[in-house]
Amino acid sequence: MSALYPEIQPYDSGMLEVGDGNHVYWEVVGNPLGKPAVVFHGGPGSGASPGWRRYFNPERYRVVLFDQRNCGRSTPHASDPSIDLSTNTLPHLIGDAETLRRYLGIDRWLILGASWGSTLGLAYAERHPERVTEMVLFSIATTTSREIDWITNGVGAFFPEAWEQFRDAALAIDDEPLVDAYARLLMSPDPVIHEQAARDWCDWEMAIVDIHPDHKPSTRYDDPRFRLAFARLVTHYWAHRGWLEDNELLHNIGRIAEIPAVLIHGRLDVTGPIVTAWNLHRNWPASRLIPVRGAGHDSRDPGMAESVVMALDELSTT
């Protein structure tokens, strides 16, 4: 039996104007009188897919989901030829979440975030702690220089064949970092260049989460529009180190020290080793760390969904 709740449809949705010509797609599912919660999806650029709705008990939660700027159903889309990403930064995404919270008339909400979404969730909470009741973060990342270098270089020690293909396809100039090289190729006006770079980037993304013999790549990578937007947004954020000072989120953890949190991380996550979650936990008095044996970075890995659902169920009545 699946640990996830049954599929559910939104009871409200819309497009919110957030400035700079951007419109952010949002939706609300569950119980209109339930406990407010917000989802910060991963990527950057993955979008709030329907699967996120299924972590929550729909009778107990009022769940807000939104596609971050320039991805999913938000417009303009990062795959558009004329896209300008200069107004897509971490402060912009935090501001969008606050604009949406106020628009929906929510005072405080629980945060669920994964991977990049855990970075965004932590950054939001450290800037607006008075708006956060609890946090559930999984496959945790804090987007430090060390983590970015690991995911684009260091983890290649586990996937040497895939990493050499990834490195060679970057066509890096001199000592240009791989993430900068890909960001340059992905923003090329030549569709032959940017489409190939998007495929090469996403092939690497798929390779480094493949730790189980029966692993199946996500079908989202079959869509060239998704590939291009996703790869552009990831490299845009990583090339700018997420608009964060190095270790900023860990250094400012005292701002959310009293916010209850459940940190869930795969013990076999080679993409983002569990030490990141551990360092957060040991500096966050109100946090609890749940290592998931046998799981990597993929939310579909054994034990991940069960752990997330269990944490949200426990917090649904607080």
C-alpha cells in the first residue's frame, strides 16, 4: 500500500502578479479550514507537480502549492527564447511567497520543502520566522559553494563515466567552472546549442540519483521544454551561489532555533551527503533528524515518502 494519500484536485487556483512582468501559478488543496501549509518545490525549476499534494492528509491541511518564477505554469517560462532571468533571485522567490501568503489571507503556515526547496524554505523562515509554525524538510540542501562543487565535480567519483561526459559536453573555457559553462551554453540564442546543453545537464541530473538497480528516470526529462527551463534555472541559481553568503543558512539558524522541524535525509544520498542535514540538526535545538536507510536523493526511494507523510501527520494536530 502506498504511503501517500490518494490523488486530490485543487479547490482554488489562479495566477498571481508578482512584479517584473511575472505571474506565479498557485493552487490550494485539502480542507479550507485545515492547518495552513506551503510547499517549496525543488530544482530550482522543477515546479509543484501533483505528487506534492499527496504528502498531506487532505482532511487536516489547507495546502498551498505554487510554481516558482519562470517554471511550471508560471509565466514567462524559462524555456522561452527571450527569457530574462535577472529578476529571478532568491529574494524574489521569498517575496513571491510572502505576496501569496498575504493574498490568501494566511497568518502563519507550515513549510514543506525538498532539495532546493529546503534551501528556499530555510531562507524564507530565517527572514520571516514569525510566519512559520513548523518545518518538514527532506533531501536537504543549503546551496553552499561546497555543495555546488560536490554536485558538479566531487560526486563524479561515484559516476566517473557519466561525469566525464558531463564535463566534456560543457565546453568550458580555460578554468571556467562547469556550472558557469553550462549557464553560458543554455542561454545561447542558438537552439542547437541550448537544447543539447539542456539534455547533457539533465542526463547528469538523472545519473547521480540512480543508486538502485530498479531505478527509473523521471519522465519529466522527456519534455524538451521542461529540460531547458529546469537546466537554465538550476545553473542560473548555482552560478550565483543561490544569492547566499557561504554557509549563510547555517550561520543564521539561531533565528529559527525554536521552530519545530523534522529533517529527513537518505543515508545513501551521494548527491547531497547527509552531513548537511546533520550540521543543521546539531545547531537547531527544535529539530529532529530522520536518516532513511537505503534511500538516496530521489523522493521515490524506499522510506522517503513514508517518513515525510509520518512527519506531516504528527504535526497536523499541533
